[in-house]
Amino acid sequence: MLPTRPAGPGIAGIHNVGMDNLQPARAAFPTEDYARTVQRIRQEGQCFICRVVDRTHRYDHHIVYEDADTIVFLNRYPTLIGYCLVSPRKHVENWALDLSEAEFLALQSVVHRVARAVAAAVPAERIYSLSLGSQQANAHVHWHVAPLPPGVPYDQQEFSALLKDNGILDIPEADQAELARTIRGHL
Ligand SMILES: [Zn+2]
């Protein structure tokens, strides 16, 4: 299990002390850098997840799992330890309309396997699962699989626990790599 650190300074004005006691120190989400990167990739007629798939993204994402149709990697900006993104390899933007029922169920089968592997790798009271994304940012279909650790106060659970505005976990790359290997080992 990854070591946790004592409560960090947190983000000004955000009451995340309970979270900090359970997770590594937090850093501010680089909102402007992220927006610039996403816009640059879009202006190049490309897609962030397609670049992860074909390994042309500038940041070397920590791949957890791949098969012929699916890729799973750690969230580069995690708000919870073990936060994975599960995505079809092919570029589709609307999971309800662009995926057949068989393709959707195959994707969810991977989501289920990954959720179990994440729960085996890190303490998890619940595993959140949801599809977000944006036509103005990351349009490629992806599923968030995010484990809530035990003991998080109720008012810091659910969307509060996922919100990048509350800061992202400052996890060293070596620890992320180890975490990816650990989750993969439970698949
Ligand atoms: Zn794509």
C-alpha cells in the first residue's frame, strides 16, 4: 500500500483535512496548463486519450491494462488514490449512441474487473463509477473508476471527493508506477 503523509497544508479555503489525513498531500489542479494542453491537442486535430492509446502523449501515462478494445490508465490528476480511467481504444464520443450494446457491456466488464482490482490494491469503502468528459476538452469516452477510502466524512464524499477544485493528490511518479503495477497484479 502506498504510504500516506500527515495532513498537508491543503488548499486555501477548502476544508479537506479529513481527506488529507487519509491521502497524500494535495496540490492545486493546474487548470490553465490542463486547458492549454487540451486545446493544443484539439487544435492539432488530435485527442488526449487517442494519444495515450498510441503512446504519443507528451506525458507517459501509467497504463494499468490493455486489450484489443480497451485501455485503462491511472488518472494523471488523481483526487483519490487508485483513480483509474477506463476507455475504449477506438475514438468514440457518445457512449450511449456510439457504442453497441455488446461494446458497452464489454467496456463495463472491464470497469467491473478494474474496480475489483482497485479495491484489492487500496483501501476502498466504495468504488465510484461514472462517465464524464466534454466536447470542449476530453471528448473520447472514458469511465472514471475512483475508490473512496474508508473514514472520509460524509460531506467530503461523492462529488466533493472527486472535485479537482479541492486539489489533486501529489503522488510521485514512482509511486504511481508501483500503484499501476499493483492494480494490474489484481486483474
Ligand atoms: Zn480519441
